[in-house]
Amino acid sequence: MSNLIRKNYSELGEVKAPYVHSVKHSNTLYISGMTAFGTTAQHQGIAEQAEETFSQIRKIASVEGTDFSALIKVTIFITSFEEINELRKVLYRNYGDYLPASSLVEVSRLFSPDLSIEIEAIFGL
């Protein structure tokens, strides 16, 4: 598949695992699960971590020439539903009028015990 473009973004830090930040295929941009790991939000609540994670996703989308108006689907992994109301506020604020298809899954933990949320995203280009 020669039309696949796998890419990391230096402004998001070095990837230290076997994945890339995004893969572009035809007119679709797939963004790997992003977290607040390594940022000041890492040790804060789910709302702050979600804002940081959406900021990273927005940076990737911008570099690739798109924005949240082209957001197709998100998959969100959280470690607890306790702060769901705070998370919903962040989601509405970031999506605006462009609500995507979405899955929200509670998991027992993410790769670092400080993390409360991980978000994957798919954009049209």
C-alpha cells in the first residue's frame, strides 16, 4: 500500500514504543491513542488530561490540513466514570457543532497509573 503515510510529530515528543502518531490512508487520517503523558496535565484530573490530549490531536490535524469539522470518530478509554460530567463538558467544548461518532470504554488502567484518559481519532481529509 504505497499510499500509506506513517508519521510522528517532533512537537509531540519522541515515540518510545512501536507505533506512530498518525497514519494517513487516501482521504483518512488515523491518530493513535494520545494521552497527557509527559505533560503537566499528567498528574491532574480527567478534564485537564482530556484538554491536553485534544490539544495534541488538534496539532496533528492542523499539520495535516484538517480540523475538528472533519472529525469522523473518536474512541475514548477512561479508567473511571467518576468524572464523566467533567469529561462531557470538555467533549462538547472541543467538538463544538461537529459531533463525531464515538465510543467510550472504561478500562482497568492505562500504561501509566497517572493517566485517566486515552483518545484515538479518525479525520476525513
